[in-house]
Amino acid sequence: MNEYKRILVVSRMIQSCRRAIQVGVSIAQKYDAELYVIHSIYNPFGLKGWNMGTLSLEKEYEKILDNAKKDLSDLVEAEKTKGMSIKELIRTGEPTMEIRKTIEEEKIDLLVMLAHKEGILEDLFFERSNEELVRKMPCSIMLVKKEAGEKR
């Protein structure tokens, strides 16, 4: 097994990612590694052909993004342990590309993400599936399964 020095946890819809962040914290502690948490949101309003002529939808998206940033900060803060440093990254854009770019820029050794399939809302904001992430990532990947009875 590799020794991981830089670990990136993918946070999607905030509450469902608590388990992935906990796993990332555990592995980072074991290997005395740097831990990063990325929250990448896909902006559907940047798409050509998405013009519905409603400014209210775009404003609602901005509210969701602001809430996601706050929720991510709260979640990461709750998962920090004494002396543990977690670098939070918020990215907007096509998630697969943003995650890959972050892996290359930060020289990530291990990507940790949830294994379960996303719902319709996550598909809208993230556009891509786990399968595409797995195929395109240049580092090792750990898929975290949700526990029995655990909600998304």
C-alpha cells in the first residue's frame, strides 16, 4: 500500500459527505498526511441553451452556493481533530475537470469520495457520475460506501 501524503476528499451534497470526510480524516491521521476537502459545484446557468429567462433561478442558485460554502465550512470544522489541518477548497465549474485540476495542482496522492450514486439534484449540480471521475483521475481513489441505514 502506498503512503499517502496529500489526500483530497470530494464533498458533493454536504450532509451525505460527512462519512467521506471522516474517512479522509482517519487516513490523513494514519499517514500524517495533508487533507484537502473540495466542494465543486457545477453552474448550470453557464450552459448555452439554458436561458430560461428567469433571473430568480440564477439568484436561487447563488443562494445554494453560498449555503454550500457555509455548510462545508461547518462540516469540516466539526470533523477537525486537535492539531489537524484541513484545507477547504470551493470550486465552481465542471466538477470532473475542477477535481482533476486540483489533484494536479496540489499533487494529490489519494482521492476519497462516496461510492453511491447521486440523486437528480446532484446530477444537475455536478453533471458527471462517479464512473467518469474514476476513469479520469490520475491518482489512487478510495470509494466510501454508505453504511446500512445511512441516508444520502
